Amino acid sequence: MMKFGSHVSIRNGYLSAAKHAFSMNASAFQYFPKNPRSLSAKNFNKEDAALCSEYCKVHSMTSVSHSPYPTSLTPQDSFKRNQVVKSLLNDLEISEACGSLGTVVHFGKLLDVHEPLASYQLMIDVLDEVLNEWTGSAKILLENMAGKPGSIGTTLEELTQVRNLCGDSEKIGFCLDTCHAFASGLWNGGNWQELEKKGRELGFWDNLGVIHLNNSNYDTGSGKDRHANIFGQGYIREEQFSQFMRADILKKVPFILETPKDVVSHEEEILALYKKWGD
């Protein structure tokens, strides 16, 4: 059965976040492991995290965390790099304690247009530094970017090649954001068969941990990361989403909403998703 859910708050703790997701009839959820605007390591409540993990097992729920906004796999100096490494290790520790698949991390940014390979190398070095220390089962889940066509982090080739070149590649998986894919032109709404084939050839789908299910407020190729609700709100049409939902390779991958809540609540949207594609 398909798994649908949304991003939820940990304001009242990890167990509370899981219970809130379950109350919305979600079978999956995403959360920030700590303050989303800070890289400071969190001395978290291990008992609360363990209760969250057990609750998810009992209710057959899947969870994933999302690294804080300042997290960058291409830090511009050694001080920021040290912060990012310690923060990511903390994120992974919390994810492991909560029983989560791993931590979603955005692909790195291009630091120098004249030396693009330097940014990729830095990204691999930072990932290696983190994963050389990490011994748990929670993974880093690299997320595709929403830049204009040709921007860094927008292709399956980049995502899979960075993983392949890391020393601990088995500790890395992927997160595919549908709005980002649409905005970058990776998925234009009409090329699913080609995208599916390419992903199979590269081994992308074999390592896909989660899908961020978002519509787009702008047309494909815009490069703009502006999420919209799934049904009737954005440029991605319902029949185009159906290609994703009906793909056999995605049947066991959880779909997490990061959509606006001011027009349609996540609870309503999750219910609509199950009614449409929940079989």
C-alpha cells in the first residue's frame, strides 16, 4: 500500500510528532531533528526518541528527518565545514534514535563557475568526513535541486555520481522532490518514461528513500522553488502525477507533502491522496 504523509512539527517532541502524523491518517512523516535555523548540535531526549521509534513500528509508520536550512555540503570555509559535519552527525544520531530512514540533505551549491568540479569534490569530501564517523543505519538522503536547467544538483547523473564517488556510498540514498524536478526540467510532466529508464540505468531508484510530493507554482524549466498543493493549484497536472503514483518502482517509497497549508490542510490533502492513489 502507498505511504503518504507530510512534514510535522517537533514542538512537543518526537513522539508527539509521530502521534500528530497518525492523527492525520498519515503513514509517513518528515520532521526537523532540531532548530531548523541552526547548526548547533542538540542534546535530545533519547527516551522520547525511543518512544517515537516504537510508536512508528506499532503503527507501521515511516519517518525521515530534514537537515536544518543552514546545512551546506559545500561550506565556504573550515569553520562552517566543521559546523556542518558536527550538525549532520547530530541529525543522523537523532534520526537513528527515532527509527527514521535517514536525514534529507540538499545537494551542494556551485561555489565557482570557472571551476565547477571543485564544488563536487568538496561535497564528496564533506560527505566522506561525516560518514567516516557515522556507524548507524540511518542514511544521508541527497535531494535534487530546483535550479534552472544546467544548474548544479538537478540531474540524476550528478546525484548518483556523487554517491558512487563517496567512500561509504552504502550510507547514502536519495530524496526526489517533484517540484524541484519540474522546476529544473528534470521532469517536465511529459518525459516520465525517459526519466524512469535513466534512473534504472544509473541505479537511482534502487537507492531512493523518500519523495517530496509537491506541485509547482511555476512552469517547468523556471528554476523557481515555489511549492503548490497537489490538486488543482499548480502547473503539474493530476494525470502527470499519476505517472509517478502508478510506477511499480515507487510503490514502496513514502511520499511526503511539503505543500502550503493555508488553502488545503495536510490532513485533507493526505485523505485526497489516499482516495486517488492509495491502492
